[in-house]
Amino acid sequence: MRTAEVPSQSLLDNPGSIGEPDRGPQAGAQAQKLSVPGGAALYIGALLGPGLLLLPGLAAAQAGPAALLAWLALLAASALLAVVFAALGKAYPSAGGVVGYTAAGLGARAGAAAGWCFLAGVICGAPIVCLIGASYVTDLTGGGQPLRRTVAAVLLLVVLGLALGGVRTTTSVQLGLVALLITVVILAVAGSAPSARAANWTPFAPHGWAAIGHAASTLMLSFVGWEAVAPLTTRFTAPSRQLPRVIATAFAATTVLYLGLAVATIAVLGTHTGTSVPLADLLQHAIGPPGRAAAAVAAVVLTVGATNAYLSGAATMAIELTTRTAARRHPRSARQFLTLIASAGFLVIVLYSLHVVTTPQLVTVPTTLFLAVYLGCTISAARTLAGRARLAALPALTAVIAVLLFCGWALAITAAVAITAALTTKSLRSPPPQHIRSGPAVDSHGDRPEQAPALR
């Protein structure tokens, strides 16, 4: 899950996010044009998040060193998704996010289903992020599971209190959090490199080759983000020239960080990669005992900042979506949504502390919900886009389906959310999908994009 909130996107990252346009104070930022460095920073911020504090160790525990193949496969899928969502952002500049992108090709009910799947993913994901932060605290202080659930509950209360009080993590602060995460990862990977052991790479697939698929379903949570920054495509002065450079920069940066962390987790920690605090272990190898303290501080800061961004944007999106199922807007929708997150969050923490659910099972639920969002968007893209974007959408759709096949019982939860949202959404008549050119038109005066009309 990511951390950067891009202006004009209600959920950006939120990891920002995926959904309806933000009508808050940041809305004025929509008119600001983006440079290549600024755009790359926002794209990287949308892709990285506190999930990196946990997921590399979790995937390695599931598949052993073969988890590296899951990372490579998902990076390839991520490149395709980058192309698809950039094209959707240019084709439907007023769509506002995944709700509009899905609705363009599949109708309003499917769009609402995508939106509610995203919101359900946030509801399930918030307590998981808090548990991740709590793991690093208890790793430093001791106290075991009782203290971990207490710290997680306190962190959840803090971020809910901030959201209820109207405190929002600004874009600058969120990009600062991303810079902190990048710094921690680089320090951990580079500093622990001398402790790497070749013996940790054997056996390569101790749990069988099918375990790679399960590792991919776990790691997918770290690859959610391209949809969040898709609406930014209209803020570049020369999209056809700037956008490929921005995407290439963001993809290269995340590839280096992801693969570096994946390799270090396996090569340095070896059979101990099942730990819930891989970065703390790597930092201890890098700088000694102070590394665990540094990891704990970074984890708490990232947890509070990222989760505050998730909830602030998601509450806005919830208000927008409730207008599709109600005759009028309810003034207390945001408060009710945050109350729902609190109830669900504390329930998740209790179930985890009672060992009713495991960490991999918890991660699978929001992952599957976000994959359902990608499923709707890629199907819509395959139906409405043309050219290279459509060619990218088809294998991207195949990759999404392949990962979904390893999500198991969480598919039932996702199906229930999507079906309920579709059935309770007011039907809106819309014209049949049309093929939209995936690239911008260039006029005789330079690189001015022609914005394709949104299909509703």
C-alpha cells in the first residue's frame, strides 16, 4: 500500500488513491503543471508504502528464494499496468479514478463495484498497516503479542482521531514519508550486503513451484498505485514526450528498490525471512543494535502518515459513492465510514491476537479487493482503448486473473462486496463503449494533447 497523496485524487495515497476527485483544499493544485522530476516523484510516491516493511519477508517465507521470481513477474505486470493506466488517464481526463475508468467500458454498476472494492480494501488494510507498525515497536521493546495488539489499537485510534479532526497529511509530507522509506530501504540493503550468504539461496523452491503464485498474491499489495496517478496525465504540458520519461523513471526506481530489498531479504536473512520485521533485521546487520530503534521509529511514522492519508481520501470517496445509492447526500457519511473502519479494524486486531487469522490471510483480503479493482479497469481498457494501450491491457488482464487464482477464500469476500455494490447502485444509461486512441494527438505547433471524451 502506498503513501503519497497526489493532488486531485481523492485517495491518493493513500496510497493514494483510487477514486473520485478530491474537492478539498488541494483541488486548486489541479491547474499546476508537472515537470518530469515532479511527476516522477509523485508516481514513485504512489507506488511505495509501508507494506515494504512486511511483505518481502512474508513472501520469502511462503516461497523461499523462489519468491524472487514472483517479484520479477509482478514487475513485468506492473510495466503493463503503467501503460494501461496512463492511457486511461489521457482517454478519460475527467473520470476521476477507477470508478470512472471501469464505468467507461462496463457501466455505472461495475464502476461502483470497483469503488466499493477499493473502499473495502482500505477498511481491511488500515488495521494491517497498524499491526505492521506495532510489530516493529514490540520487536524493539519486547512484550510479544499482547503489546503488539495494544500498540496497533493505539495507532489505529490515533489515525482515526486525526481523520475525524480533519487533519490531513499533505502531499509534501507524504512525499517526505516516501523519502524516509527509500532511505531506510537503501541503508538496509546496502549496509547488510556484507552479511549475504550464498547458502541462503538453496534450496531455491523449498515449498514447491506453486508457492510462487501465493507469494505473488501477497506481494501484489506493493504494486498497487499506477491507477492512483493516472489522472495526473492531463497536468503535463507535453504528455507524449514527458509521460514516458516519468513512467520509466518511476518504474526504474521501484524496480531497483523492490529487487534490492527482495535479494537482501533472502541473501542476508535466509531461513529467518519469516520474520515480521525484515527491515529491522537488515538494519541490525547494517548498523548494529541502533538499527532496530531506527526501524521502529520509521515504522511508526510511516504507519501514522500513510494510514491518515488512506482514511482521509477514502472518507471523501465514500461520500461520493453513497450518492449513487441514496436519494441525497448524508452529511455524516465520512464519520460513519470512519466508524466502520474503527469497528472493522478492532475486530481484525482481536481476531489476529486470538490466532483466528494469520498475517498472510489478513494480507490476502485487501490484496484481492484491489485486484478486483484492477480487473474492472483492465477489462474496460481492453474494450475501449486501442493501439499499444489495448495490446498492453490484454496481457495485464491475464496477469491480474492469474494472481487472483491464488487468492483463495478471499475471492468470496470480494465477490460479495462487488455484487452488493452493483445491485444497490442506481443504474445510469450510458452510450456503448467506443475505441479511444491510446496516444495524444500532436498538432502543428508542438506536443499538445487532444483529450478524448469520457464515455458515460
